[in-house]
Amino acid sequence: MKRILDGLPYPVVAGRDAAQLVAELAGPLRHRTIVVSDRLVERRGKLVADAVRAAGCDVLGVVNIAAGERRKHLKTVTDLHTAFLHAGADRHTLVIAVGGGTLTDTVGFAAATLLRGIPWLAVATTIVGMVDAAIGGKTGIDRPEGKNLVGAFWPPVGVVADLDAVTTLPLRERRTGMAEVVKAAIVGDAELLERIALFDVKGDPQVWEPLVARAAAVKIGVVARDPLERGERKTLNLGHTFAHALEQASRYRMPHGAAVALGLRAAGILARDRTGWPHADHRRMLHALRRCGLHVHVRGLAPEAVMGAMRTDKKRVNGILRFVLPAKLGDVRYGCEVPAAAVHSALKELGTAVASGGW
Ligand code: GLY
């Protein structure tokens, strides 16, 4: 099973035999390579290393690291630089990153900054990675002040969605990954929302393939039109200003996808009086999120703590917070200025369960 997703200057391929797909991409380049994998998917990293070696690449090293939001910082990047240089990396060495979004963000940034940029290839092993993080060339790390505050646009030479990795993903990881699929549906594929509402997250890779392909296609389309986030690409941040602040306020105990689900509801609440976001669309969105097993009301975090975490958001311009808000399914606006009092009140509402007929 192999699905090629067109639209970007580099190949994006989804399939079950990821190691073979990586070998097909890397083999003809005949690069020397270094494979970096998340310890949780160490075996998949080894399969990739064996396959690229068999395809004629010289594997300089296989590095396994602990990933996750709490490891997405400068120390991990400098450790990677040390490992790459000690392995003998030069400007043509291909770094292959095998893991979820935090791993590919971090390794991609290490590649972007070593020797003023060396090539890298992303092998996504989580749903968030397959439909969002690995595609589009955003690389970066977190700062104590906030998420993704240091980074670079550094597109990979290819992206492989490792569909077989779904079989080893914990149920919670599958569920939280669906939040980005719901986001993609709101941004650019309203019909996908219906499919999500009927989707069984416990399904096998075959079941996931069309869903991953459709959500990734939305991302590819947006990134192809606006690779450097001058305009339209900002719509992919739907729900994320809230989500990043929720994650930070929870000291990263809240998984990214769980925060995105909450952020989508909060964006809908803000949009109610600003863009005319219809209640019917909001209900469809909430229904899809809940069907995936995602919570849509926040517990245990005070609105003030979340507001505090928003102070360092990247999307802030001259001290004013700008939000991405939905206007209707398939029509998402960016740059919407919202007063702090309204944000606070949306966060308060986010702390309440959705009553029938409510928001
Ligand atoms: N994750 C949002 C973007 O890549 O633009």
C-alpha cells in the first residue's frame, strides 16, 4: 500500500512499508545518512537504517533520543549537533527523522542549523505528524516562555507517513491526533467532518489511510499556496493560540491534540459574535471531536493561567493578540483582533460542559 500525495516540491508518501519507501526516496540520492528516531519507535528507526543501507546509502549513525514536548529544547538540538558532527556529518549528509511531531520539529531544526542547513527527511509515526507536523517545513523548539518560539522554515527532501506505526500507537495518541484531522476538515474539507464522525479510531492502518490522505491533502494545498505563512497558512493555526497556551499552562501535561480540541471549541465561541460562525457548523465540529473521544471542556486550569501563557504567543503583533477564527466550514479567517476581555470570557465558557443547544 502506497499513496503519493502531490502538490509540494518534495514527495509526500503514505504507506505501510515506510522503511522501503524511505529507501526509494533516499537511495537514488546516494547520500551519507544519519537516522534519528524517537526511543519509542526505535525498532522503526532501525528498519529505516537497514533499508537505506540496503539501497546503497552509507549510514553514519543511528541515534535514539527521548522526544516529547519537554525535550523539544535547545539542549536536545545541541546534543544532536554533537552526535552529527562526531558521526562525520558534512553539508550533504541526509538526516532521517523517525517519530512524531515533536521529534521531527526538533531534528528538522537541528538539520536546519547545522553547517547552515543540511538535508533532512521526515518519517511520521503519529497521526499529528502524518497530517500536520511533518509536512510543510516548519521546524523548531520551545522556550520556557512558550511553544515553537525558536525555529526555521527548512523543508525536508521528502515526507513518509508510516501508516504501520498506527498499530503501535496507544489509543490516547490516536484520539488526540484526530484533533488535527478535525482542524483540517474545518479549514478545507467539510465532507471529511462527516467521515470523522463515523470513524473508528481503533481501526487498522488500512482504515486510517484515506483519512490521513485527505487531512494531509488539505495541509499540502495550503502550504503549496503559502509556504512561508505570509497569509493563508495562518489558517492552519486554527485553535492553536488557545492550544499552545493550554499546553503551557498545564506544564505540558496536556497533550497537544487534547489542547487543539479545546482550542477549536474556544475559537468557535469567539467566532460566534465576530464572523457569524453558524451554530450548526459548531455543533458538527463538537460532535466530530467528541466522537473521537476528545474532551471539549477544560478542567483544572484557571482562565487567568491560560491568559498568562498567551502573552508570548508568536501570532501577537505589537502586543495585540490575533486569532484564527472560523466563519463557516471551509472558510477560516486569520488576523482577527480580539480584546483580552472577550478571550477571558471564552476561556470561562470553555470551562463549562456543552449544554444541549449550547456552544
Ligand atoms: N502546523 C501549522 C503549520 O504547519 O503551518
